[in-house]
Amino acid sequence: MEFDKGLLIVLSGPSGVGKGTVCAALRNFMPELVYSVSATTRNKREGEREGINYFFKTKDEFEQMIEQDQLLEWAEYVDNYYGTPRGFVEATIDQGKDIILEIEVQGALQVKQKFPHGIFIFLAPPDLEELRNRIVGRGTETEETINNRMDVAKEEIELMDNYNYVVVNDQVAHACESIRAIVTAEHLKKERQIAKYRKWLREV
């Protein structure tokens, strides 16, 4: 463990649990966090900026990134590719900055295979009834889709054991405080502190 490197924080959980809402609130709670920028093959929308919203790639460019193992994870959705560029994440960490990746559960498990020393946080609903209410509250899903999402959510909750921490998103502010406490604790781990002091002792 290198004490002078940043942390990769992976936040994931079932659809509807509020990952995007919590990440948006974290910008105020932890303004020092760097937010991972995904690569995509979809067309740039009005107002979106390269390297801010996404890294925009052609299909050929994206497939070359897959072949060259330049992505921590990727998926295809509605005929477009989406993925997390390894280079951006590693460069940020090497600069000593913490980076957070908001992602679906399957993507998080892909990242863990390639970056097992990351900090994996599972964002959980207070209960399944509340999760269903949040999905219904969107007003954009059919009853069949809602039932399908709930079935998937149950499967994803079963994968909670693959994570380091579980944060219940009962209130967004409480969830943000918990995530901030986790990041603080990770920086205070003895492995990081011992490495730092040993380096200082060698330099005396």
C-alpha cells in the first residue's frame, strides 16, 4: 500500500437506491473528490463537454480500448458502449487524489477484478418496500419493468458480500457523512501511516 497515492472509491447498489443523488450531494460534502469520467460511443448532447461529461469515442476507438485492456469495466447499452477508462483513474490516483466511481453492481465487480485494492461501498435501501417506492416514484416505469427491476435488485443485494462497506441511504446527508467517514478511516489505516513514517525515517 502506497501512502502517497489516492484512493479509488467505488459506489454502487441496485437501481433506484439513489447513487446519483448521493454522488451529487457528495460534491458539497467532499469537494476534494475527483469524479470518474466515463467513455461512451453515444453522440454528444447539447452542452456536454469532452473530458467533463464523457470521453466521446467512435465504436472503433472503444473496441480498441477493450482489446488493449484500457477499461476497468464496460458494458453495451442500447447499441452504445459505456466504460471507465483505466488511464484516467490511475493518473488521478498517482497524483495523490481520491477518485469516486458511481456504477452498477456488475460493473463494480468487473472493477474489483482489475483493482482489488479499491474501496467498494454498497449503497443499500432502508428496505425493499422503500426501494420499490423510489422506483415507482420516478413515474417512468411500467409495472412489469418495476417488477423486473426489483428482481434484479434482490439478486444484487445478495452480492453485498463482495464489498468492503455497506451504507444505508435512508437520508442523503447521513449517507454522505458515512462515506466521508469511510474515506477518512481508509486514509488513517496503519498500512498507509507506517509506510509514510518509514519513508521519513529512511530520509533522516
